[in-house]
Amino acid sequence: MNNPLDYTQKRTVLIVNSASDALVALNDLLKPHVDIKLATSAEKALLAARYDANAIDLILIDISAPEMDGLDCCRQLKQDGTTQHLPILLIADAAAPADIDASLRHGAADYLARPLHLPLLLARIETLVELSHARIFLHSQDEYLKHLVKERTRDLVAMQDATLRAMAALTQLGTGQQGAPLQRRQHYLAALAWQLHEHPRLAAELGEEKIELLFKAMALYDIGMIGVPAQILNKPETLSASEMSEIHQHVARGRELILAMARQVDTPSPLLLSAEDMAWGHHERWDGSGYPQGLAGEAIPLPARLVAIVDVYDALTSDRPWRPAHTHEAAREIIGSLRGSGFDPDIVDALLGIGDKLEQIAKHYPD
């Protein structure tokens, strides 16, 4: 194929005609104006087009020629991945409209009826070649733009992930946490979500992409804890009413921080929307006894219901200033006792079904 942006250079045309006299006549007619390649059968045309697909600009087929099925030739050329991009111009008898219609349905770009008029034939060749080259050029530009979008998206995702990791590290620093508790909770959440992704009631909200999004969003669920004084977080004695009130404020603070992030982007972010649900709702309880809104049942967003049980499970199996960690078995018993009161019963059942997996995650991401 010639340069698709240079319309001044000579075109290369493959002429297909089984009648030698007609082939010679077409060759003589066009040779002063275009470069010619000749084929006397559909098989030879297909071979020639495959071999020189990048050099040929157009294929001219005489569908009225005897001893050659021009329709089949057209069909084969358009079904072959190497030659299907080449425009096909038909020469046909004016008295055979059925053949013309059939050829156009098989992928031919246009046709001319005898008698041939050279200026019209050359103009039609040039028009079809220009259209074909423009189409190829636009396709290449489209593929290039898709590549750029893919590269830019990958860069943005990497930047987003780095920002989330930084925010998570800031949260841990502000709360005095050590080790990898957030990563552990993220993997608890992912394992739980995968356990539920075919559940009749919950599967619609737990596709593969959504689970990946929830995993990332969980980096922000407890960001509001940054504002809670360390002496309250690490106090070994029972907290006072005012101290408990301070703890309770972290969900509103976290939500406001996430909303502030959301206001900095031009379009709604599914990740930040899920993070907001998590931050605002992970202390709600299935029976309506939680805070800050006292939501119950499925009025609590699913991301919050998942994080709620993961957050409690991780807290139970971690050391606290006022008590040592529970065993995983004991933690599961406590979670099980809260089925249908503290937590969504189906999510409790799922967590109890992946006990071994949760213990493996805990070993991989210790405090």
C-alpha cells in the first residue's frame, strides 16, 4: 500500500479477468496512468493480492468475464485477513444488475458498467483508493489514541494507588499502628468478597472489578482516625463518655476528608464513593444499633457491611492496650454470635466459611 496521505503518486491496480483479450485491453487502457498487476483467475488474484497486499491500492474485477466466478473472487478477497482492506472496483455488463448487487453485498466498493470511459474509470479508482487510505489512516490513528489512553490510564491508576498507599500510611502513623494491619484488612475484605461473589443476593454488587475497587477503597475507610488523640486510642482503661464521643466522630471526619478529595476530581469516582460508604457506615449494625445514623439491614451499603465485619474481626485478633488478641477460632465464635444482630447473616456465614484463608492472611501480614 502506498502512503495514505500522498495522493499524487501512481496507484497500483490488480486487474482480474479470465479473458485474455479483455485483460490486454484493460492493461493497455490503464497502463499509462497506473501501475498494473494482472491475474487471470480468482485463485491467482488471491495469491497476488496476498503477496503484494501492501503494494496494491485497488483490485479491479470483471465479473462478466467467462470461465471465472467474479462473485466468488470478491468474496474470497474480503474474507481473507490479508486482503480484506483492499477496495474492489467491479466492471460489469449493464444488463446484469443481479450480479452487481450480489458483488456489492460481498464487499465490493463500487462498479462501472460497459462501455468504459477512461476519465471516469481513473476518477473512480482515485476516489476509492483515497477513501481506503483515509480509512486505514483513521484506523491507525484510532489505534494510536487507544494506546495513548491505555498508557495514560495505567499512569493514573499507578498514581492513584500510590496516593492511597500514602494516605493509608498517614492514617497508620496518626494512630500509632505498626506492621501491616491495613493490608491485612484489605486482603480479609477481598477474600470475603470473593466468597460472596456468586451469592444470589449479593453477586450483582461483587463482580471482579468491584472487588478490586473495594480492595483499594478500604485504604481510606478509617482515615478519620487521624484526628483522634493517641492518648485516647492507646488508653488501657475504659474510655469516658467524652472520649467515646471523640472516637465516634472519626466516621464523620473520615467522610468529610473523602468528600473533600471527591470535590477535586471532575467526575464522580466509584472508588471514592465506595470509600465514603465504608468510612461513614462501617460502625452501623444490622439490627440498627450502630452509629452514626442507626441504619439497619440492607439500608447499610454493602461496602460498609463488609468492612464492618472485617474491622471487628481484625480488632478481635489483634492486641489492644486493654487486652491481648483473641485466637482466630474465638474471634469467629464471637462473630457468629452476632449473626443477624451486629452483622449481615450472609456475610457472617461467608466469613465463617473461610477461616483457614483468614488465618493464612494474618500470618502473611502480621502486626
